[in-house]
Amino acid sequence: QPQLVEFGGGSVQAGDSLTISCAASRLINPANCMAWFHQVPGKEREGVAAIYTGTGETYLPESVKDRFTISQGNTKTTKNTVALQMNSLKPEDTAKYYCAIRPGGRCIRLAQVGPDRPDAWVPGDFFNWGQGTQVTVSS
């Protein structure tokens, strides 16, 4: 099964930027739908960004589109790494961020309904998850 390891989380001040990354291994298919979700205690996981690594097509809801960027590595050693660059961070971005993958599949639901609909981000669509990395933004 694919393995995902997130890294790069930490504590920052409001307005700062932070990039978190997800390294995927044991991939069979070169093209996968990879996504970032975040979760705060007591709430469900919410999707914040996704990318189909076959084409580079990205999906970000309007709520973060002007601040967050998702990208994949473009070298032989980084091609299975997906990064989430977060700019102008706000205290409400504080959460544990999880990387997820739908191996060998497109981001079908996101492509069909668009990333702005909450029902486009279904954790069950993603078969493997990392352990998460904490991002804390102080005001």
C-alpha cells in the first residue's frame, strides 16, 4: 500500500507563510489524486487542496485559493512529493493537516462538482492517509 509521510508543520505568526510537504512511497501508479485535509479537535476533516499528479490539475476552494498553492515535485526524486504552500496564515488555519491519496485515480468528485462544494471533499474517496502534521498560527 502507498505510504504517506507529512513534514514541515510548525508554529508561526499570523501573516506568515509555511510550506508543508507529503512524500508518497510504494506507489504503483504514477498518476494519483493527492489531497490535503485539515482537522481541528471535535470537527470533521475538511479538504483544502488537491492535485491530480497525472496532469497537474489542482483543486482549491475559494476560501483558500488566494492564499494556498498545491504543487508536485518536478524532479525524479521529488515527483512523488506534494507540497502545500500556505501564505498569509490566519489563526483559523490552525489544525492538523493530513495528506491523502486516491491511488491510480483522478480527483473525480472534485472535477465533477467543483472544489467549492463541501460534498466534493469526501475523506472516503481517499484510500491512504498520512499521520498528519500540526500547523499552529498565533495572532
